[in-house]
Amino acid sequence: MTLSSILIQAMPENILKLIEQIKNVDFCEYHLHDESKGSIIVTVEGKNTGEEMQKLGEIQKMDYVISAEMIYAYHEDELEQMRENLEVSSIPNWLNKDDVDAKDIVYHGDLKRRKSNF
């Protein structure tokens, strides 16, 4: 299964009409909007990315849509891969110590450069 969020743009004066259309279809789910900016956020689900792209195409064809673009895509296999990567990645030993005080942890703003006092 895949899940993606889509940002839809419309003229602010048409946004409520477009939201009604969105709520009446079965291929996407409305979440929120900003009437002043003409922005709407919806999600689509599918068996694969191709199915989601087909649903995006249907949204793009709707009345009042200026643009609709996929903003985020998630596939459930990604979660399993992330879990596996976490299990094999090196976790510093000091993270497992019970006597580490949070105020002693030094963060330098770059997770790629691991610097700590431990």
C-alpha cells in the first residue's frame, strides 16, 4: 500500500466549490485548506505509485483546479526498510547509559558530524 499527500491550488473564490467536489469523490480524502491562499491538502491511497498517479490525474482534471502536485509519498515497505537500517546502524554506547544527563548532551546542528562529550 502507498499513501501520498497532494497540494491542490485553486482561485480563493472557487475553493469552497472545489472542496465540495473533492468530498463527493471516492479516490481522495480531504484534510484541510487555506481559503485565502487557495490551497487544499488531500491524501490518496493505492496499491502502488501508478495507481496514486492515476488518482492525481483525476484531481488535476477537476473543475477549478489550477494545479495539483504530489508533495509526499509513502510506501509501507519503506517503514520496514527504515527499521532494518536502524537495527544495523551504529548507536553510540553512551545512549544506553542510565546516568547520562540530558544537559550534558552537546548538539552541533549537524547530525552527520557526530560530536559528543561521551
